[in-house]
Amino acid sequence: MPKIAFYTLGCRLNFAESSGLAREFAAKGFEVVDFEQAADVYVVNTCTVTAAAEKKCRQVIHQAHRLNPQAKIAVVGCFSQLRPQEVERLEGVDWVLGTHDKHLLPDFVSGVRTRAENASESGFVPTYSSVGRTRSFFKVQDGCNNFCSYCAIPYARGRSRSDTVARTLRTAEEIAASGVKEIVLTGVNIGDFGHAHNETLLDLLKALDGLGGVERIRIGSVEPDLLSDEIIDFVAGSQKLMPHFHIPLQAGNDEVLKQMRRHYTRAFYAGRVERIRKVLPEAFIACDLIVGFPTETDACFEDAYRFVEGLDLSALHVFSYSPRKEAASSLLREDYEPARKAERSARMHALSDMKKQRFYARFLQGEQKVLWESDVRDGRMFGYTPNYLRVAGVFRPERINTVETVRLETLFKDEHKDWCLHTGC
């Protein structure tokens, strides 16, 4: 039985796609093994969101070649889409497939297709992750039409596309039948779901709210201008949709937002946060934030810091700006000393830590329903509450993939320096 190993970099969307490919290869008689093991085929699913991500892709490809110089190596995904010639030159690489072609990899490995063929397709291919017994990342949308000035993803992933609500629901039913308790909706811009079929994300959420076999559905990242009052209110009234929102902000200064070609002002963003807090006061609200955009002067950053500091957010995902040559902002001259980027990142990370600690502390000595997962460390297992509080408890195998009401007794930082609540039982 031939062996195949996967290494996935980047977003949840990539993890869903890698898992779908692994299922296909398993059905064709391959044994899926850990990446560190000797395999006949290595698949590296790549990311190109930053220069650091591309560097990591190259390192992983070299690692695969060292593990077994005779193995075939397939490099797929965003890095392959934008830099195919660079990837082809790397030692040991046999197949280079972009984001539109990666689902055809089994045909290339089996010889049905060859490298000389043009396998690019523009349709939407739904898939989902099946690694682990508790949660599945479900790809419901791909691509983006926004072309923000800092972002290369529209060039790597293509235009926004998705399936119909009816066909998406059928795939969701397939996931539910696998026994997982939670589905996480993912995509590049899921707020744009259904536009080609005269449908909306709200239509999809209403359909999924009646899905049997799963207890929880989480919504992935949604752009603030696509997160309507109707969506927020529907989540507030649902028992299945979790009170958890991820809303990209990217900059807390209006001038920088304009230079980024974002489609909202910071006042509009603040309004989205206020609306959620009004109807779901205990919701977890996270945002993405980029520091070091070329036009972000010291004054712009300080203005942004004060704005974000005043928002009732639960956590920040902070990224340092990385110029992408496909993106318009790569032509802008940076308005600050290089060292300032790291300083700004450190300050925003510290602010995020403080916000997360305060949010977690609100729930101490209260009871929450925890969905226990299978990861175990030092005799402890971990799980999440509906509003995405990470909880630790004493490991008991019968707890895995079950929902249990527990009392949250203490707050601590784990080995990854992230906040966690402990049940004491």
C-alpha cells in the first residue's frame, strides 16, 4: 500500500482542502501517514499571505525531500498559484498545482493527467476537514472580489464563488453523519456566500440551523460590511449557531483604512461590535489587525491603538504588514523606521492579551457547556464553550466529543502562553 503524507500551511480553508484530498487518496488505496514518516508521496499545501509564509513553504518542501529523496512531492495551493516557476525549480518537486487545480491532484498522481495539461478550473469545489473527532472545518466559499491594496489572495484564490444553499446543505449533512459535534464555516470571504445564485449567507445560516446530527455551528471570519443586523439577530436567537464572531478590522485609523481599500470606516466597525454586544453580551468577538502598513505613521498608529483599546473586543489577531508584489500597496514607500513595526506589533499583542484576560475573567465561578476535544497534555484535556472560552479539565476518554456543563474555577496561562480556564474536575 503506497503511503502519502500531508503538510498544511496557512488558513482553515487549506486544512479543509487537505483533509478532503486525504480522504480521496485513502479511498484510492493510499495509507495516509504523518509528515515526519517516510512516504511515497508528500503533499505540501501552501500559503502566500506573507513573505514568512512563503519561506516556511520552501523549508517544508526541502524537509520532505530530505525525509525521502526518492519520494514524489506535490506542492499545491496559493504559493504554487502565484509562484509556480519558483516552486518548480525547488529540488524534488514533481507536481505544482494552484488553488483551482489542487483538487485534481489524485488524477496527476495516478497518471490520468500530466504536468503538461492545463487543469485549471474556475468552479467551486466544497470540502471539509475530518481530522479529529470533534470539529470539522467546512469550506462553503472561496475567492474574493475585494482586492484590498495589501492582499494577494484574490490573485491566488480567484474571484468569489460558492455553491447553492441546497447543495451546501447536502455536504453539511454528510459532515453531520460523521459524528462530529461542531461545524466551523470557512472560506476566503464567506459573507459573500451565494451571490451568483441570488442567495445570501443568512439563507445558508437559516438552512444550517435546522441541521440534525450536530450541536454547534460556528461562523468563520465575516467582513464587517457583510455582517448585517439580520445575521447578528439570527445568531442571537439560535441554539445551534455559536455566539462567536471574527470580524476583520485591519486598521483602526480611517486614513489607513482608505489606503487599504477597505469598504468601511472605523465608526461603522464600532457599530457592528456594539450591535453584537447589545443582543449577545457574552459573545466572543475577535478581529484581525495589520500593523506597519506603509502609510501608517506614528500618529496613525497611536490613533488606531486608542480606538482598538476602546472597543469591547475579546481578542486581536495581529499581523505585521508584509509587501506582496501582486498587491497595490507594494508600490508605497514605508513611512516609518523598520524597527517600529515590531514595536507596534508587540503593543497590539499586549493589548490583545489584556482584553482576552478580562473577557475570560468575566466567566470565573460560572457554569458553561464545554465540548471536550481529544488533545491531551499532562493529564489534562481541553474543550471550548459556546462563546469560545478554552477550558481545561481532568482527562477522561469518555468525555471526548461530548458536551458537559462544568464550573469554571481558575484562570491560568498554558504552555503556549494563552489564557485558559480550569474546571478542577
